[in-house]
Amino acid sequence: MAAGVLSFPLTSFHEDGSLDPDGFRAHVASRLAAGPGALFPACGTGEFFSLDEDEYRTVVRIAVEEAAGSVPVVAGTGYGWAQAARFARIAEEAGADALLVLPHYLVAAPQDGLVAQLERIAARTRLPLIAYQRGQVDFTADSLKRIAAIPGVIGLKDGHSDLDRLQRLTLAAPEGFLFFNGAATAEIQARAYATVGVPAYSSAVHAFAPEIANAFHTALHNGDGGTVEKLLRDFYVPLVELRDRVPGYAVSLVKAAARLRGAPVGPVRAPLTDPSATDLAQLKTLLSTGLDLVGAAL
């Protein structure tokens, strides 16, 4: 999965908020055509938190059908372990290759509880698990050793961006344990993560501008610092500044950008809101700038 950008497709909804399977299928097909390293349906960018079990089943099944074994399909799961296990069974039946365990709901928990959460999910699925630490989930090095010893737990996605702590985790992990940069707009910190042994990262930008995401990934891995810095300065940093303007824009801006390019992804579901007209206009200008930088068109 480190060989390409990790793609997190958007979940398509009709204007009335109902699931749009055909739109989602078209969106996934176009993401796969852009050559990602793996596909992560029904995760944070895909509004996992807004899907019921039947919708989740449809989304994962379509992703698996479209991927057809070409790349790993890693479905999201989460909430408490009992509900996470229900989603895990659905993903397993739909043909997913692995699961990304999103942070549990609402409450803070001690390290023993965080480990127990993964133990209980792992005991109820045959699929490999990747733990996602962000928000209230934050493993210590000792806990990392414990979760790495759980049969089926194969990796950790980090969204905290505490590189000191992350370095301690990578040093504590057994050989072959996977790590992923899961920071919001991960390209901003991709170089820093790589210095502590975590080169693989997720890209929300791949959901609407794979030309930009792939150009950045290629430049980063080829040591083309000039291109990396130009894309960061003129596209990624302004995107993050716009993203940080309103809670939930980490998803709704991505969806709006995809719509600007004609993708049939529809609106976000409440409690998220679509961007204002002012922010949408700024997004369109920024998207045009980013595409121009890599020789692509809106």
C-alpha cells in the first residue's frame, strides 16, 4: 500500500439524502482508474458515521466489485466493539480485504480499554485490522506492543501527528507492522512522517483531484523538493486554511470539490453542511490553481 496514494472515496447521496449506489460506483471506478495503492470505502471521508448497515453493505460491496482484486479494499468499522463487529461481519461478507477500526464513540478510555476494544473486534472477524488513532484513541508504546500481538491486527493509522510519540511507536512495533499517516490533509506532513519511518499516507485530495495527489506523491518519492514545496505552498496550505474555517469541512469541502469536477457524489449528510457560496467560490479558484500546477484542467 505504500507504493501509491491511499484513496478514501466519497459516499454518493441523492439530493434528498438517500444513498446513490450508481453515483458511488462511478466515483469508485474513476478513483481506481487513477491508480491508488488501496481503496478505503466507508471511512471518515466516506461518511461511515452517517451510514446504516444496509447502506454500508452496499458501499463495501460496490467497492469490492469495482476493485476486482486490483488493489486492497479496506472498509471502515467503528463505534463500540459490539457494533464494530456487526459492521466487520458485513464487510467480510461483502468481500473486503481488511478493516480500518475508527475511534470508538464519545468516551475517553484507558489504555487497557483501548487494547480490549481491538481484542474483541479481532476475535469476531477473520479480516485483518488496522487501528486508527486520533481523537480519544492514542496508544502508548507499551500498548502498541500489545495490539501488535493480537492475531489479525496488522497496522496503525495515525492522526495525532505527534512525531515524537509516533517514533516511539514505530520503534516498539514488530517487523512488518504497518504504519500510515492519517493526518487531515496528510500531504502537509508527509515529509515529516517519512522521517520517522511512515511514508504511506491517505489522501482526501485523491477523491477530487487525483492528478494533484499523484503528482505530489511522485515528487515526494522522487526527491523533487521544488515540486513538493510549490504544491504545498500554492495548493495544499491554502486548502487547509479553507478547510479549517468550518467544522466538518474536512469532508464537505472534499465533496464540493468533487462536484465541481462533475463527480456524482451529491451533498453531505447532516450533521455536516455543504460549503457556503463564498467558500465554494474560493474552493473553485484554488482547485483551478492546483490543477494548473500539474498540467490538468478543471
